[in-house]
Amino acid sequence: MRLLVAPLLLAWVAGATAAVPVVPWRVPCPPQCACQIRPWYTPRSSYREATTVDCNDLFLTAVPPALPAGTQTLLLQSNSIVRVDQSELGYLANLTELDLSQNSFSDARDCDFHALPQLLSLHLEENQLTRLEDHSFAGLASLQELYLNHNQLYRIAPRAFSGLSNLLRLHLNSNLLRAIDSRWFEMLPNLEILMIGGNKVDAILDMNFRPLANLRSLVLAGMNLREISDYALEGLQSLESLSFYDNQLARVPRRALEQVPGLKFLDLNKNPLQRVGPGDFANMLHLKELGQDPLSVHLLTWLCP
Ligand SMILES: *[C@@H]1O[C@H](CO)[C@@H](O)[C@H](O)[C@H]1NC(C)=O
């Protein structure tokens, strides 16, 4: 077995950055694009094979016409597309993943997807989106994964995410948000992962995340946070992993942490923590890891003598 595994592993490593194992998908394919059947993992990590149209990096200014009707994954990363109409995608009844990252969208209203009922994963990261209006993603009832990171979002309307009741992961990191609005999350009862670091938010309000009873991982890294109010984490009853990496916290937000007793991973690295008092991590019976820097190692020793 070992003899067999080693070459396979080598082949996998060699191929990891280039082509994954694929087979041709014999359909009329848009010029310059590749039509293939590729391995695909759902946002819940189950393995599938997906009929894939790969039109990445082609200087396209619009979605190519007459895509194969059975397309499940459509890759349009790194082009110059500024708008998409429902008529350009609506006929792809089985579309499960759409990658429009690294394009030129500046207005979310130019992304008109009012009915892609099978879509699980939508990539809009690295565009120039500045605001999201209410109901921006209406019609994407199955969506599980939404990538909006690395845009210039400074305003998100309270009901922007309405209809996304199946969303599991939301990536809003590296935008220009000044505040986090708990009304966004009322639309997202099943969210498990929220990445919202790298925004210029300097305070988290009480109950800010309260609707997110199923959230397991929250990343609040790189946000200028100076203080965490006592009830900021209230309602996060499933939270297992929390990152405050690279903020301005001068003390461990002890009372806030008491609201998340199931926490297993906490990252307080790159904060000007002045002192850690006895009881700062009291009641955190499940805490397994506190980060990697000397302070954290010290804390761990101190917690688990
Ligand atoms: C969509 O998927 C269903 C179920 O797998 C399949 O029967 C149908 O033929 C597909 N539609 C197209 C246009 O390929």
C-alpha cells in the first residue's frame, strides 16, 4: 500500500497548482473556454463531479452566450465583466457554482441573478462593489457560500441578505464597513462561518451577532477594535472559534467571553494586551488553543499547569 501511496501523493502535489484530474466534457464549448468534468466539493465538503466551463483570464467583457445547458460550475474569474443579466445565466438550470471574482462590478444592481435556484456558491470577491441594497441576492434560495471580500463595500442595507436562509459561509472581510448591523444576520439563521475582519469597525455593539445561533467561526481580525462590550457575543451559542487577531485590545474581553462557553479556539495575537488577570478565561471549559505567540503559550501554561 505504501508503495502505491507515495507516487500518488507526489502526483497530487505536482498537480495541485496546475490541473486537477479532469476529463473532457464533450459539448459545444464557448471559444477559448475549457469544458470539462472536474472534481468539486460542496460547501459542506461532499465530493461531486461537476460539469465545468472554465473561462478564467480571458479579458471577457460579458458572459459568453450559448453556454452548455448542463453547466454546473461556471468560472469567469479575472475578466472585465461589469454586468450580468438574468437572461445570460437563467437558462443554466443546474448551475451550482458561479465565480465572478476579479471582475469590474461596481454596482450590485448590475448582478441580476433573480432566479438561480440551484446555486450553492457565488464568488464576487475582488470587484469594486460599494453598496448592497435590500434583497440583493433574492432568487438564490439555495446559496450556501457567498464571497464579497476585497470589495469597497461601505454600506449594506439591513435586508441585503434576505432570502439567503441556507447560507453557511459569508465572507465580508477587507471592505470599508464602519459598523456591523445585526439586522443583516436576521436573514441568515443558518450561518456557520462569518469572516468580517479587515474593515474599519472600531466597536462591536451589544447583541451585534445575536441572530447567529448556529455560528461556529467568527473572524474579527484587523479591525481596530479597542474594546469588546460585555454582551457583544451574546447569542453565539454554537461558537467554537473566534479571532481577534491584530486589533487594539488592551485587556482580555473577559465578560464578553463568558457568553461563549463552548469556545475551543481563541486568537488574541497582535493585540497590546497589558495584563492577563486570573479568571480572564474562567468558565471556558472547552478552550484548547489560544494562539501561537509567547504570551499565548504563557497563558496556556498558566491555564493548564
Ligand atoms: C439537471 O440535472 C438533472 C438532475 O441531475 C438532470 O436530469 C437534467 O438533465 C439536468 N439538466 C440539464 C439541462 O442538463
